[in-house]
Amino acid sequence: MLFDYVAPKYLIRDRDKKYGNLFSEGINNFGIKQIITAYRSPWQNGYCERVIGTIKRECLDHVIVLNENHLKSILDNYVSYYNKYRPHLGINKDSPEGRQVQTEGIIYKVSAVNGLHHVYFRKVA
């Protein structure tokens, strides 16, 4: 599950005013060290910017989130789809968990992420 994890050691963040003293104290109480990027420098946290943009464009821009549990469910489904089935150009159009190449059979489509995306596979007759 996406949200069952141990707290990270570091938090890379920008200098946005929404991160006030209360936020910083809370992060420090969890034992997380904050790394603050330079002023107006989103490229210093490129991986995070890319992931957030992908989640927004491919998932959250197309749904209405009802509450926190609904958001967790949507993100769990999307992360599972993203890692198991979504093709990534950086790894030769494979998925991070890898897929078996299917060359024969009839192509079938299965809905993923509550119908937002689809997974295609071949089934030999």
C-alpha cells in the first residue's frame, strides 16, 4: 500500500510561505532533516517536479476527489498502474516492474485506475 511506510530521512522542499514554522517544527519532531532549495529554482528538485506533474496530468486532473480516503485509493491504484503497466520511454517503453513481451494472440483491454487508463494484453485463443 502506498501510505504504509517509514518516515523518510530527508525532505527536499522550496521556500514557499505555506511551509511556516509549525510545519518545520512538525517535520523536525519526526526526525526528518529539511533540505531547502534555492529561491525560484524548481529545477533543483527535478524528480519531484516530474512525478507531481505526471500524477496531476495523468490522474488528478481527470477526477473529483471526495475525501482523503478517496484520494488514497485513487493514488494507490495509479501507483500500481504506473509501476506495473505504464510504458516509460526512459526504460525502453517497459514498466518499472517489467512486463513479458506478448507477440501472439487476440488483444484485450482491461480498465485500470477506475477506467481512467487501460491495460492491453494478448490472450492466445
